[in-house]
Amino acid sequence: MRVPVSQAAVLESLSIVVPAYNESARLPASLRTVCDWMTERGVQGEIIVVDDGSKDDTVALASAFAHADDRVSVVCQPANRGKGAAVRRGVEVARERWVLFTDADLSTPIEEVEKLAEAAAAGADVVIGSRDVSDSQIEQHQPWYREAMGRTFNRIVQTLAVPGITDTQCGFKLFSREAARRCFGHQTIDRFAFDVEVLFLARHFGYRIAEVGVRWRNDERTTVDPVRDAARMFVDVARIRLRHRGLSPTAR
């Protein structure tokens, strides 16, 4: 059983993983926002930008931040492999006791991690930022067709992989380092359905999962293709149980 911690203890040892692919337009402002929040709130830890084979100035801009602020580091994937692969790489190099991953556009404001830290302090090993529980606040909705596709996807996820979790796809999740390394160590999906697989593994390994309502604002500049990526996600979710058939709950 994990030793109880306080919210402050979570924030005092926090690795923030930011996967980035062609994010030169959004990343600098987001890094500035996160760094300012860490300073103002007295948050200790690190920011790990994982570049996923970008073709723009993402690496150069992130590296400039790393040069100016030693809390920021940059890890480069040699080619574009997908968000799941980028987050996994960030987890591998994270040094702090808690690991948050967040989207480069900060669709969920960084200060919302304080809510997740409260749930961690209450005993959760994995805390999911959610857009679909009673205290969620959607400040700008997705287009209707994306929301409809999301509801359909969630029904499939509930049936095939992780029943009881209402929002697997919000890109704002907090893990204890032990849970993160164990779950991501068995992860096989590199693209957008990786969240579902990692939560399936967290439940399989017996970690306590909490779902917490957060503020969220849709960014219309998303790189997710509503047809191509949705089709891949449906296929990947359908294969999750098969991929991990026979995996022992004690596997390391």
C-alpha cells in the first residue's frame, strides 16, 4: 500500500511531461505559463518536453526555454511515432515522485493539477482529469460531430476496456511514478488510444484510479484527424484485451 501523502508533497515532487508535435505556434506560451505557475505556487520539479519528430521549430524553441530555465528539458524522438510513444518516453526519464502529462496547448489549465493532487493525497495512484463528471467546466466545446464521435468512442471503451471511467481521452493525467513506469512499461499503443490502454493496465495492476472534473477549453488547432485517427483508435481499443491476455497482475 502506498504511504499517504499531502497535496503539497505531490506538488513538491512533480514531473510535467509535455508531448509535442509541430507545436512551435503554441508551445512557447504554454511553457511560459507553466514556468510562471510553478514559480508563483512554489511547485518543485521539472518540465519535460518530448518532441515527437516535429518538422517545425518546436525543438529550437523548447531548447531555448531549457537553456534559460533549468527546470525545462527537451527529449527528442528520432521520428514521429505518436503521442503515446512521446508520453512513454517522458515517463521513462521523469525523476520526480509524481508524473503529470498535459497537452502542449494547455486545454486544461496547468493549475488544475492542484485538484488532481488532492485526489492523490486522498489515496489515488492515478488521477484522471475529466470533462464528463459533475464538476467539470467546459469553457469552449468541440464541434458537435467531434462530441458525437467522443460519446460513441466512450461507449466502446466502457464496453471493451475500462467500464466506469467516463472520460479516458482528456490529456491531463497524474500518476505516481511507480504506477506510471509500471503501466507505461507495458504500453503497446503509440497513438491516441494509448490513454485507454494505460488505464486498462492501471486497473489490471490494482492501482486506485480517481476521476476529477477539470476546466477544459477546446483548441480548434488540434492535430487529431476526426476520421483517420478515430478509426485507428477504435481498432486499437478492440485489441487491448487481446494484447494483454495472460499478463499477470504482479508483472513488472
